[in-house]
Amino acid sequence: MQVNHKKRALAMLAVSASLLLAASGCGDARSEALPSDESARTALEAALSSWRDGKKPGPIAGASTSAEIHDSRWSLGDRLASYEILGEEKNGAEMKFNVRLTLSQPAGVREVQYYVLGRDPVMIFRDEDYARNINMDNGPSLNGGGNARKRRSR
């Protein structure tokens, strides 16, 4: 049986990170992995403004701190007309922002969550991309279709 090297490397990375966090001892390691409330909001606003202005996802120019966004819908060509940050919450090692997106393509309004992590760079993930990264192979598909079976007509 061949060992999947990618999974093995990720497992080693997770174990190493756990050991480093346990060894640090002082302070709450989870909160140290989060940006400040102000820098998280500023990075998210810079990213969403960049999308609204027609720029590409990835590293965000003009953010006060180094920031990068991962949003598959933006990458697939959705166009943002406007956004509104509705609220934010911290839960352990996660900082989430609830955001209302008004899209011009495809037209519509969506309420989504963005997860903001890290300090340098600040990493921003749309909820579906965050879930896909956390679950790796078992994450939701990009097309939203998943493993749904088509009905057969009789």
C-alpha cells in the first residue's frame, strides 16, 4: 500500500504545530494566532473592496498588514457590486465575519462568513473554502453539486 505523501506531510505539520503550541506555555496560543480585531476587519474590507473594484483574489495590495484572500467564487468569476459587514465573532482560534454580498454576476444577494486567521500574513477564507481546507478530501465541492445523484425517468 502506497502512502500518500501529501497527507503524511500535513499530519507531520499538524503534530509539529501542536508540539510548538504546547511548548510555548505562556498565554493563550489560540488567541495569538488571530489578528487584532482592527487589523482583521481592515484586511477583510481591503479584500472585499479589491473584489468590488475588479481586482483578482490572492495577496491584497493596499492592506495595512500583509493579507491574502481565498475565495473560490471570486476566483471562478463572480463579480461583487457591494458588500456590508454585518457582524463579527471570536470563537477560540477562529475569527468570523458575517458579510452580505451583493453580486452583479451572477445577480443576487448572498450572506456568507469569512474566517480571518494569522498575523503576517492575515489569511482570509470564505466559509466554503475554509470548510474545504479543514476537511481536505471531504470538503464541499466547488460546483455545489456534491455527490447528488440524478433522478432517472421511468
